[in-house]
Amino acid sequence: MTAQRETEVEAVMENTEVEALRTLIAKMGISWDELTGVAKERRSTTFAEYVPKVAEAVSAATARAYGPYWRRVVAEWGDRCLHELSASDIKHFAWSMKQQAVTRRNSRAGRSAVEHCISALRCVYAHAVADGLIEEGNNPARRVAKPRRQVTTRRALSDSQLAELNRVAASTGNDPMLDTLILRLHTETACRRGGALSLRRRDLDVEQSLLLLREKGETVRWQPVSPTLMAHLLAHSEERGDGAAEGQVLRYASGVPITQRRYDHVWFRLGRYLSWVHTQQVTTHWLRHTTLTWVERHFGYAVAREFAGHCSGSGETGATATYVRAGLGEVARALAALTGEAHPLAAGR
């Protein structure tokens, strides 16, 4: 057989295989144009095109956390396609964030910047996998390890330190009533800052002294508070609120809802009067540590876990945690012991 004849035979066989493939695809209900169109889209989607779509698809909290890193990704790789990056590219880019991280008193050598950058890219690629733009096996962000987290420097405050915080908050600043209310709310509930800011008038169950808290991870839970705190929250809402059930509870004297900026202002001021607050970079989350440590020491791990509003199975081994979950009445009893004030749900055992 001549070389020309061999070439002709190979061409016929190749055409036959292509036609067989086309027939198989047609039987699957997929057109050849659709298939090649998907392949083309996979190969041509750039970060500049896709990152804004992801930003619109995630929660507002996620967009705030990852937004700075996504903007840098678009600035660095805006015209590059998703499939073009390697794990090494992402690792190098993430660790470059360490060099650019803003140095603060509580900084940890930029390690959190690296972690958040990798998480931000994992979020983008997770959406790309779900949208069929890349295969899971070709996801480069999953192959980049995050830096190991260091032990937190936060700890429980002593009784005297907690008393000092409340004393200074009540005697300084332009709105002592608001600031002491914020401190008591976080001390009694161990809620996160987002939970306090999302508190609405309709979330106050006055009869049972319960608050409906909405916190990170879209968790929603009822949390007992003392009747005294409930009365102050209700009075605060009626005095400064707009009367709407959806109106935010915590507000300035002008009636404007507070934001995270108020927390920054409070702790900056407390740090001016209490040197240990400034030196150790104490924040609202320290109050959460304080309350949960006290509850765990006096009422055990299960009650402290429920008091904190932690989701079942988060970071725990074995199935025991499923069976030892505490009830709302037990949380109320712990709160009653913490505040020295009776709670409607704390009666009986």
C-alpha cells in the first residue's frame, strides 16, 4: 500500500470516528454546537468576567470578607481564563498578600491575609465547578494548602477587668447608655457583633425574655436574656426606634441605626482609659470568650456549646455531641446563675 493510500484510509477512519461520536452525542440529546459552545465558554471565561458574577451570588458578609482579595485577583489576572492558573500561581499570589498586609498591633505576620486569599479563590473556583466551567479535578485552588492557624491570643477577662470596662463605658463618651447596653448585651448572650447589629424589634420576645439572633453561617437561634436587659432593649427601641417591627434595635440618640463603626469607637475609647485594653487589643469577641468560659466551667461543655450557638458537629469527632445537646431551659438556668436574676424558662430541672 502506497503512502498516499495509507493517508486516505486514515482520513476515512478518522471521519468515521467523528461521525460515530456525533451520533452518540445526538442520542444523548446534546447538539454538536452546544457541546463545542460549552467547551469554548470553558476555555474563554476570564476572571474579570466571572468574579463579579460570584460576588453577586454570595452573601453580603462573604462579599465583604473576600471583596478586597477578589479586586486584587481581577487587577492581577483579569484577562486570564480560569483554567489557565496552576496551584503554584495561586500559592505565589496568596503569599504575596503576606508582604502587602497592613501591619497592626494584633497582626500575625500576614498569615490571615494568605488564608483569606486562598479562601477567596476557592470560593471562585467552587462556583466555577458548579457552573460547569471547570472540572473538580482541575480545580487548582483546592490543591493549595492554607497556613496552619495559630492559637488565638483572646482569653476570658477577669471579673475586675469586666467591671472596669463597664465603669469606663458608663462614665465616658458621647452616649454612655448605648455603650453600656452594647457591653451588657454581648456579656449576657455571648453573641457576635453581627448578631447584635442584626437585632430587630420583632426579635424581642418580651414574655419569655428571648432574643432571636442571626449570626454568621446564616444561623438563627433564640437566646435567653435577663428580664432587666430585655426591659432596657425594649425601652431603647421605643425611645430611639421608628416603631417598625423590622427596625434595628441598637441606634444612636438621633435614631440612626449603629454600624460596626460604633464598636470601633467604643474599644478605641476604652483603650485610651484602660492601658491593658489597648496593649492586648481587646475587642467585643473577648466578651464572648469570657461568658462561654464561665458557662463551661460551671455548667459543662454541652451547655456552653448551646449557649454559643455552635452548629452540631462543627469540628467535633464522634457522635456523642448529638446526644448530649443542651436545651433552651439549661441555657436559661446558666444565664440566671450568671446574672443573678431569675429567668422565665429557668424553673425546674
